[in-house]
Amino acid sequence: MKNVVIAGYVRSPFGLARKGDLARVRPDDLAAQVVRALVERSRVKAADLEDLIMGCAFPEGEQGFNIGRAVGLLAGLPLSVAGMTVNRYCGSSMQSIHIAAGQIQLGAGEAFIAAGVESMSRVPMMGFNPLPNPAFAKTRPGALLGMGDTAENVARQWDIGRQEQEAFALRSQRLTAEAQAAGRLDDEIVAIDTGKSLVTRDGCPRPDTTAEALAALKPAFDAQGTVTAGTSSPLTDGASAVLVTSEDYADRNGLTPLARVVSVAVAGCEPEIMGIGPVAATRKALNRAGLTIDDIDIVELNEAFASQALACVRELGIREETLNIDGGAIALGHPLGATGARITGKAASLLVREGKRYALATQCIGGGQGIATILERV
Amino acid sequence: MTNGKIEKVAVIGAGVMGAGIAAQVANAGVPVLLLDIVPAGAAEGGDRSAIARTAIERLKKTDPAPLMSEKAARLIEPGNIDDDLARIGECDWIVEAVIERLDIKQALYAKIEAARRPDAAVSSNTSTIPLHDLVAGLPETFRLNFLITHFFNPPRYMRLLEVVAGADTDPAQAARVSRFADERLGKSIVRCKDSPGFIANRLGVYWIQAGVVEAIDLGLAIEDADAVMGRPFGIPKTGVFGLADLVGLDLMPHINASLAKSLPPADAFHALNRDLPLIGRMIAEGYTGRKGKGGFYRLNTANGGRVKESIDLATGAYRPSARADTETLKEAGRDLRALFNAPGPVGEYAWRVMGRTLAYAAGLVPEAADDIVAIDDAMRLGYNWKEGPFALIDRVGAAWLVERLKAEGATVPPLLEQIGDRKFYRVENGRLQFFGLDGDYHDVVRPEGVILLEDIRRRSQPVLKNGAASLWDIGDGVACFEITTRGNSLDDQVLDALDRTIKLVARDYKALVIYNEGRHFSVGANLGLALFAANIAAWGEIEKLVATGQKVYGALKHAPFPVVGAPSGMALGGGCELLLHSDAVQAHAETYAGLVECGVGLVPAWGGCKELLVRWSAPGKLPHGPMPAPAKVFEMVSTATVSKSAAEARDMLILREGDRVTMNRDRLLADAKARALELVEGYTPPERVEIVLPGPSGKLAMMMAAQGFHKRGIATDHDLVVADGLADVLSGGDADPTVPAAEKDVLRLERETFMRLARTPGTLARIEHMLLTGKPLRN
């Protein structure tokens, strides 16, 4: 089978939904700028691209109309490049990468753009017409539970107290602020032209937050609970894209592969504790790669909530020094459909930067799922 | 052109008054430039307009809100006097609201004179400096265009505007500003002479000072003093001490001193204006009133408690507030003479304060005002008295007042001598008349274009009437339906009158206006009746009332003539539903409308749910699909949202495109009538429509949201029960999105759900609590 590599990664700055700099930017326009930049920076021949696979958690409204195809056209990709939209909620754009990898190994193409986008400003979570099935709600009430409630459940079941969550959130803010200050995020960011200004910096981080400020927040989902806005990822606008090719193709065409895809997995779990989804998915992926967690040097674990991230860290035995070393979603934001490509692309680029061998990117998914990708430096 | 339109205004001075005036100009939809000085020590490259900018930010956060909408806030442009004064050349009216110092004002006027357009009006918001001093030494071109416009705080809510034109002021310019202030800013203009304190404060300050001094002298508790000064005289229950707390104790010595300085030596104010060590001490300690740590009253929150306390005027110490001694007041009832004559300190206090205040008022004509109407208007609109001093004198009897004044050797104002045993106001041939200085009675003349039901009532008989409502002929083929119950609440009698009205108007009139001159358009259905019926298990009666309401409101909407709802104040629940079933709404800017039924554990059931669903489902309002409209209505109705202005009611679609807002309360009926007449030609009643509703899945989505709020502790247990009922109605029950629902389907759901909820103990407890306390029960 062909080896599959990540041969490029870019993203837009992430902005706070509704209040941030990207709130007035249509998600398709946003993603198109990111995709165009990926093609330019990676120097892939656009005509060689087989497909643009776009992850999006709520593909309706401005994110509808098969946004994958729309973005390809908006970005000026050749008409020959196809476009599709993938929905696995928060795992959407990591799934895009998996689909690309699978297609390559199937011999159904050599080069793909796996991208993701979400404007949580412009398309609300649950969409404009939430119409859940009442019968299903009776038999499986947990499947429709709010994400915050699932985070509370995880906190209770894994006995993760508020202080521990806040320490984790503070760590995320600190690492993000350090990375931002040192310019370590600059290379991955594509400046976004909003029509009025150029947005170049992430807008969500709160570098000045303190333990006291976090401790003063009210619970955000349950008056008796422990999860606050400070220990949750904020509603975010953003887009990301990675170039997925066969290793042969990358070599032949003088691209710069960052990492090889070693194994991937998805797994389901109890919807009520969806935040624990990365555990089963990661174990499967490690197993398929013939590795253990101790072999992993770089971990990008999406921080949907501090409680679920901590539970996964504990269950999987992730070492702190490997975890989200440039910070995570609590500080940076979590534009649902865009996160998977961000953390996979980030993990690949960190392998290069840090000179490490194996990386894991994994995330939880609403409805009770996890998704994981294991990478190896080329 | 000094009679041209005012299309842009500048306000100079961004303090509480200046910013408040700017806000009201913006509320009228008129752009306004707000200027203040460059802050001392403004850094190089720093914000030189920071003072005005901060003032605008403060306007957005102040409660009660000076701004009626977010849009209004965007109409205020901040600037500073150093850099932007030239821009007043863009403005038709320049309002000066800077510190009360003659030298500063005059220096500013010189700059204004150089920068303003030749036809621009300039006015000062001074409350203490006479106009002749303000313009002394200034060029004639300035004096010609200058006047005083004295607003009351807060400028959005206080309806009085005192206007003083000087000897040199061009009457056309004064009229131009007055017309703008009346029609656009909604103010009632009272023309004042250029005399100290003008009218309202001249009399008001006298009254407050008398109230404080006499309470101290008589050893009266402040609760008792305020109880005497409040209700019996139709004065807000804050009385004297509560009002002083509101105004700010620290202002009192300044106002008193400035007034004393400019009043003639013989003025009765001097006798009252003595130094009060208690107030001096309170100010020094930060007890400046509600804006400070407290005033004569305070809320003691020490030890986690919330105890209302009052100051003891003798010792200066706080003690828990007591219930006022109202025995004397009860005995006197509405008879003011009996109150003045009552033995004991309460009667004595009433006389010493109010008897003298009335006499003082009689002495202000013609010194401060041309006629008694100006004085009464000023006190009604500037101090929220129900009746002005001359109307109060009529209640006491002028002759009696004169006799009592003489008995204690007080000076009797000539006007009181002159009137003898006659009254200051009388109704002659259906017209309200007042007693003039010439000894004759004259018609009280309303400003041009004002129609008041009050006047129509005096000169005509209702076309139709029962114990709860009347129908009036307001001319030109338009009828006016007036609710007359307490709070204009709605009951079967109102519905019956409305039902008969619809038939009568269809036969004899062209159009109908729904309007009244109560404080509130309607507070909604009469809950007392509903609770009574529930307590005797008269469910059939309740169900009948709900069904009748739906029928009558439906008939109103589909009547063969146009209907214009003209609300002012609260339009809640069934009152709001009246507006929702009107063809058009002509709203007073101060309209507070909303469907609040969930607050008492019910759902809107006179077609309110149906109407809002139809409005929010209209194309272009929200994203496509069956859910956005019900979700939006659910959000508004489940939280019993009430608009804080007509502008907000428009955002809620209680007002629709084409519906208009009247700024001046007194012009509401005339505007509503004009609107109704506009609709007459070619009028066709609205057709019944179908609504796409989401059915059970939509209900589930709404309840998921409600349960989230419940978990967060924002929604209560019974809120969830009520929300469940509301979600049933708004989702259309068993509706399927592919089969549009008829209006009658939603009406049936409204009725069924209302009846189901009415039987729950949680709802009955809410209704009972609301009736007892006037506040919602959060069970």
C-alpha cells in the first residue's frame, strides 16, 4: 500500500464567535482564502488535486450547498478538482484526512486537500432548524444532551474537580500565550482579508486570565456543576486545511512532507460522556500502529472541555510534556468543523519543529464518538 | 431660516443632563454631536474626545435607560470643544449644558457665535442663571437666536421642558425650538418668565425645603412626613425626603443658595432657607442620597441583610423604617381641608408645608408665569404631581385658604384675594377654562394638533358605554375605544363592549382607534377575576372567557374597517394581544409591550402566540425552515420579555413595518386618528394565513433549551411546566412541517394549554402572588 503523508498545513486565525474579527466573514469565503494559501505555500500543482474534502459540523445556511465544492470554486481551484462535504461534528476535518488517506491507498487519487470550516457566528450550533427525533430522545435521551452537560458528567464520573479543571485551563492559556508571543503560531496562520481589514492574529486567547478570575466564574451549564466558560472552549470562527498526498507523489513533485499517516481510528462511546471518546479511538489507533502511548512524543488532544481532556489524559496515560505544547482549544478556540485538520496539521508540524518521531491527534465528538490519527515524522 | 426644520443638533457639555438631552435627540432619530472639553492631561495621541465618548458608553449602561434603542446610540457622535467646535456649523440647534458658571458659559457663547450657522438656535439648559445675565454683552445676532430650554432629569422620562425667551429672542426661533422639542423630543412646553428658578424648581425647591424644615421643627418621622406629602395630594409616594434622596442631598445647599441669591428680599423662601447641620453632616459623610451610601433612607446591607432604614431627624442616627402612621390620613380621605384641620402633628405638617406651598404658588403669577395653567403644568410634568397647585387649591377652596392664611397673619397673594370663592378651573359648555389675571375665565388651549380624550369626554357623551369601557366619537368618522377599568385590565365586560363596538363601528364609522389616557394602555387580563373563578372551580367560565377573547380579537382583526392600536406605558398580555390584532400601531415612544403570561404560569391565549408566529414566519425575518420562528417566539414569550421602548417593541415585531411612533404623549390620539384615516381608503381586512410549524421535534428542541436554563438555575421548576405548554402551542402540537397549520389550530392549542396550566397549583400560586405583591413568583 502507498504511504500517505501530510505535506502542508495552514489555518485562518481563530476568532471569537459573534464578537470576533471573523464574525462578518462568510465561512465559504473564509475557507477559500485558507485553501488558496495552502496551494500556494505547499506548491502542489492544483491540477493534480483529486478532491477537496471539507469538514463542517453544521453544513447548512452559508455552510450549505456542499461547501466543499463551493470553496474549491471560490478558491479558484481548477474545475477538475472535485469537492465534497463531510460531517462528523467536531471530528469532521480529521475525518477528511482519513478519507483522503483511504482514497490514496485505494488508488483513487494522489493528492487531496482535507479542510475544515465553522463559523459559529453565522451558523449556530444545532443549526437553524433543530428537529431532533422525539422517539429517539425517549429511548436515548443522552444522545441529545448538551455538550456542557456531558462535560459535567465526565467531571463527575472521573472525579475531576473544579480546581483541577481551572489549572488545566490556565496551562492552556499560558502555553498559547507563550507560543503566540514567540511567534510559534505565525507560520500556520493565513491572514484573512475581511474586506475591511486583514486579520492576522488569533482572537480567543485570554493571556491575562488568572486562577482567581477563573475561580470567580459561575458554572456555565449546571448551577451545581464545576464546568465554567473558563474551562470550556469558546464558540469560534475559523478554517483550516492540510495537504494529503501519497509519499511518492510528494517526493516526485518536490513537496515538503511533514509526517506520514501511520494509523487512524474512530470509535463510539456513551453519548452522555462523549468527552471520553478519544480513549477508545486512540487505543485502536495505537494498536493498529503497534505502538503504546509511551511511544508518542507529541499529543494534540482537542480541549473541548478541561474535564474531558483531563479524563482522557488520565485514562490514556498521556505525559504532560507531550501534551498540547503550543496550547489548546480552551485558549485558541474550537471552530467545530475546522479543529480536526488543525490538530492533525499541528501535530505533523510539531514533529518537524521538535525533531520527534511519533505524534497523536485525537478528539471527542458529540453524540458519543472519538477519532484519532497517529503520525510519524518523515 | 429660523423656521426651518431642525435636522441636526449639537449638545455641549456631556454631563448627566447634556448626555441625557443628546440621548433624547437621538431617540427622535436626529443625529447629534456631543461635545465636552479635552480631558486635562490628555496624552499625546490619546483620545481628546474621551469625556463625550465615556458619556455615551455610560448612557448605554444607565438604568432607567436614557436610550430607546441601540440604533439611537449610533446617532450620537462624540467630539471635543477644541477640535470640533467648528462642526456646530452643521447643526440647526445648539444646546449648552455646561457647568453653572456665568463666565464659562459666556466664554463658550462667544465661541459658539463665531462657529454657528446664522440661523442656528442656541439655548442653555441652565436651571439657575437668568437669561438676561447669560446674554449680557453678547452681540444682537446672538441674543436674537438665544433662549433657555430647561430640561428635567432624566430628560427621556420627564415630560416638562421650561422655555424662557428673552426680550430680544426672535419669537420665530423660540417657536421653532419649541415645536421640535414638542413634536420630536416629546416634551410639553411650559413658557416661563425670566425669573429665578423659573417655575417648577422655584416652587419645588420651596416645597422640599418646607417639607424638611417643618418635619424637623415638628419632630415628625420622615416616613410619616412622606406619607402626608404623597398620596393625599396626588404626589409620588417618595414625598419630600424620598425625592431629596433621588435628586441628591449634595445638590440641595447649592440650589438653595443660588435661588436665595437671586430672589427678591421679600420672597417667602428666605424664611425657610436656613442652614441644616444634619444635611451638612450627611453630605460630608457621603450620605448624598441614592447615588451615595444612602440619604434620608438607606438600604442597610450589613451582615448580609437588606433592611430599609430611615434617619431620625433629631439624632441623625439610622433606625429601621417603620410603617407610616396613616390614621389621620385615612380619616381625612380625599378631603384636604379636613387634613389641614386635623389636630396633631400630621395635620399641622400638612398645613405648614402644603398650605404654604399653595399660597407660594399663587404668588408666582404673574412673576414667574403668565397664567396658572403654566404653574400647574410645570408641577405635573416636572414633579409628577397628579394635579398642580391651583387644582389643589380648588379642592381646598380658595376662600378657605385665604381665611386660614389671614388667621395666622400670613401674607395673602393678590390672586387668591381676587378669586374670592370661585374656582381656578371650571368647565363651561364642555370646555375647560381657567381663571385669568384679568378676572375672566379663558379656555385652556391645547397646542395645535393635540387631541385629548379628556377634552372629548368633557364635551360629549360616549357612543357606547359599560362599566369597563367606553366608545367615543373623535370626529371625521373615527371612533375611539377606551378601556376604563383599573390599570385598564381586561375582563368579560371589556370584551363585551369591544364586541358591540366592532358591530357599531362597522355600521356607523370608518375606522377605530384603541386608546386611553391611563398611565398604562393595559396591564393585561384581570387576574383577580381569573383567580376567583379558579378558586370556585368555575373552569367553564374561564374557558368561556378565553374563547370569547379569541373570538372578539379575531373579529377585531378581520373587521371591515381599519383598527389602530395606540399604546402608551404598559401593554402587557391581553393588552399586547390587542395591539397584535390591530391593523396598525401608533405607539407612544414610551411603550412597554410584551406577552408576559408565562410569568403568571399561563400562555398567551387570545391569539398572541398565533400572531407572533405569523409575524416571525413572514419571509425575510429569519432563516428558512419550520423552527426559527417558533424558537424566536418561544425565547421571547417563555421569558415574558417586555420592550423598554416602542423601538424595542418594533424589534420584537409587536410593531410592524409601517407602524409609527409618537414622541409626545399628548399627540398620540391625533396621530393614531390620522393613521386610521390613512388606512380607510381601499381597506381590506387581512386574510387568514397558514403557518408551517415543526411539530413534536420542534417542541423537543425548545425543551432542550429550556432544560439547559433549568440546569443552570435560570429557569425554575414551574417555568419548565409552563415552557412545556408553550412549546406545545408554538410547535403546533402534532403538526407536521409538510402540512401547514391553520390559525384556528394554533388558537385551539392556546386554549387547551391555557386551561391545562390554569389548573396546576404552580400557576395558581403564581397568580395569587402577583395579585398580592405585584411581583412574579419564581416557583
